[in-house]
Amino acid sequence: MEPFTVACCQVRAFDLEDAEENLQGLLRALDEAGAAGAQLVALPECAYPAYYVRDADPYARPGVRPFAEVAALFGAKAREHGYWLAAGMAVPHEDGTLTNSGVIFDPTGEMVGRYDKGFLWHFDNFWFRRGDAFPVFDAGFARFGVLICADGRQPEIARSLAVNGAEVILDLTAWVSWATTVEQLSTTQCEYLMPARAFENGVWVAAADKWGPEDGALIYAGRSCVIDPQGDTRVAAPSTGDTVVTYTIDPSVAPAATVPRRPSLYGRLTEPWEESPAKALLEEPMVPAGENRRIAVVPGTGDLFDTSTVIARYEALREQDCDLTVFAGEVGNEGWEGALPAIEKAVGANGGAVAFAVATNGCTMEQTAVLVTPDETVEHRATHGRGIDLGESNAPVTSTEAGNVGLLCGDEGLAPEVGRCLALEGADVLAWPSFSAHAMNERLARARSDENRVYTAAAWADGGVITAPTGAPLTAVPADSGIAMAAQVNRTQARWKDMAPGTHALRDRVPHAYGALVAGR
């Protein structure tokens, strides 16, 4: 990759009836991007003719120009200014179907490809056909891929683009939002989901969003932005106003902590939803009032793993009705396993469950997570990380009083495939003992919850967070406090996987399209 300038065109949203006014604004934005010297340009999701198109034939409506005519105008702008363009458009097909697509034009103005939205959101399902391919385009100065809005909620999509060679991901989006004032409009996608996608894949993300209302019932967040491979937002637009966000991407900015993938462990990703353990669990009847539980996270101290400290803190939290206590990872001496009988005895006597992780130094380093319940003890060696002796199997999903728990040990929390596989196995809670304090920990915990609709309880050196299945923080450890924090959870919420009407976090994946994620296993 070479240094280059990307432009994200933030444009006002228009109703379908105002397609011509909309088009003129888009053409002005494309000229502005060209004047700024952009080499790669993005227009938002369904920039033309509108996002809320109402049926599968929007181009038949009065005032809407034919798709081919508008595509020719966009291609002419790409040729005039000599840039690559990814334009969000509703694309009609000969079979009468419509796709929500990113149409790609090269600097000669030729239409060279298309990406079709794969994770359809709410009324997308009424008129758009689902996509199932993740193409990457070589612009010479960089290889880029495209995803569209809700695609950012499915970790397999950004991961597939990265595995296919993308160094930059363009997010053509219409981030539906809400707030008590227009100036406060924001979205979970710009707050943590897209930073997580950049960080976990080691790629740049450039997001182009709309702003303002559409059809009297939708309002978009604006906030068009460029995010670096460390998850940091380098430049962002406000929530309102036409603007072209430009940024010169520096290829010397390296990923912060991407971990090597382990495709041999990801087989569950490509299996049909109907065959997953999670599907059967979601069909089980449950009474919400009987599923209230409490989870606690305990930050790390940096001291050696100490059995008596673990037992004392667990017992104190158990007295406060905590059904699962998750400790941060700590370094331990060789032979630390000798402490397990004492912890097992305490849990057997008091109930609940304890999760912790220990790193040991020897000829090689091992990181092991442990979950102790009154009925069994599960030991799981970390499968992802650098400079450690890796395990060869995912953690099992274990029944506890707090729900079905899947362990994430250390850097496993950085790899989206691990949490996804555990969710498909039926986890209600991801217990993540982490060893390192990193600025992305909370955002990654929120992403793991949001994308899988599970609870995540993460603890690390002097920190921790518990996040709801929506990704919202339920509690967090105050910095430099060293105190444990607890939150109320309800397993029924982790069995409710609908993100929007007709949009299911697990069922609406496209397993047959994820072959690149398990290639070579």
C-alpha cells in the first residue's frame, strides 16, 4: 500500500420523491472530492435514489432517473477527476430483483464491479436480494473492499474482506440514529463496532454516511469518519451538514495487536444455522422472571496468581448473590494447578461459578483459562496469541447458574471467530479473562456482545466491563480502583437474537459464503 487520499462524502438524506435534488447534491460532492485530490471516494448506502425505496422497482417512480443514466454520470465524475469511486446505489437486475450495492468505478469511469449488501436490516428484506460474495479491488495504491451499513454488525463480512486481501474497507452506510438533540446523534457503529472491525482485522476503515431525516421516520447520524488499524478515529464529520471528509492514509501505521488466525478452529462458521446447537437452545421455552442472575468482574492486580485471594473475593461476591465471577488473567508459578482443589471445594460449598486465567513462564508460555462450577472444572488453553504455546481446541460451552458460559482466554477476545463459534455452540455469556489492559478492550467486549447477542464479562489489569447482548455497558470497573463490579443479567435476553424485525444475528448469516475463513483447515 502507498500513501493516498480517501474521501468520504457525507450528504443530506432525501426522500425518494426528491431524487433529482438528491442527485445534484451527490454530483457536487463528487466534484468536491476531486478538487480535494482524492484517489478513492465513497458515497453512502443507497445514495441514489434513496435508502427507503418502498418497493423493488424504485426506478419506475416519477422523477427517478434510470439506473444506467445515473451510473454513467457517476462514472463520468470518476473519469473527470481520475479517482476510484464506490457509490451506494439500489441496483435493478434483469430478473426483477433489486440489490443494495456498492458500485465500483475505476479512474477511466468504467464500472468494474459491485458489492451487494449481505446482512439485510429490517425492511431491506422487503425489497433487496441478499449478497453472498466479498470482492476486493486493486487500485494500485491499495487493495480495498466494501461493506454496507449493517454488514458491520456481522464480523464474518469484514473478516472475509481482510482475508481476501483488503487493506482498506469502505463502509457505505446510512447509520440510523436517535438522540434528544440533532447535535448528539451518534451510533454504536461509529462508537465501537467499526473501530473493532478495523482493529481486529488490521485494516483502515473509511465510512461515508448520510445526515438528516428520510421519510419522516428515519434520521441518520452523519459522523462520516476514517479509522486507523489500531481502532483510533483519525478524522470525523459532525452529525449534520454536507461535507467531504478527506484523509491521507499512511501505510506505515501498523496494526496494534492483530493475532494470527486459526482457520482449523472455525468450522462451525460454515455450518448451516439449522445444524447449530444455538438454534435448538433458542427454541427452548423460558420464563424471564425465573432467569435473573448476577455476574461480577474482578480486575487484575499484577501480582502472582494467588489461590487465597481468588477464594476470598469469590466468597465475598457470592454473599452478594453473584452467580458467576470473572477474574482478570494473572501470571502464575509452575504447578499453579495444585490450587484448583481449594477453589473447587469453595465453589462446591457456596455454589455459583468462577472463571480465571493463568499465564505460566517456562520453555514456552501457556495461557490457561479455568471455569469452576459445583459440577465440573473446565480448563482451556488459549488458542490465539503471539509467543505462547497454543491450544488446539475451542473451549466447550458449560452450563452454570448464570447461563451457558464460553471462555475467551487472553487474545482469543481479539479474534471475532472465537466468540462467534461459542455463540453458535449456545453460549449465553462470554467470560473473558484478559491479561493486558488495552484501550480497545471495552469496545471489543461491546462488539462481541452486540454481534452475537450475548453477555460479555471481561476483566483485565485494573479494569473490567460487563456488556449486555445489545452491546450496552451494564457496569465497568472504575480506573485505578481495584474494586469488583457486578451487574444483573437475564438469560432470556441472550436467547433473543433479533436485532431488528426480520433481522437475526445468527440465523441471517451466510455460512456458505464464508469458505475463505476456513480455507486450509
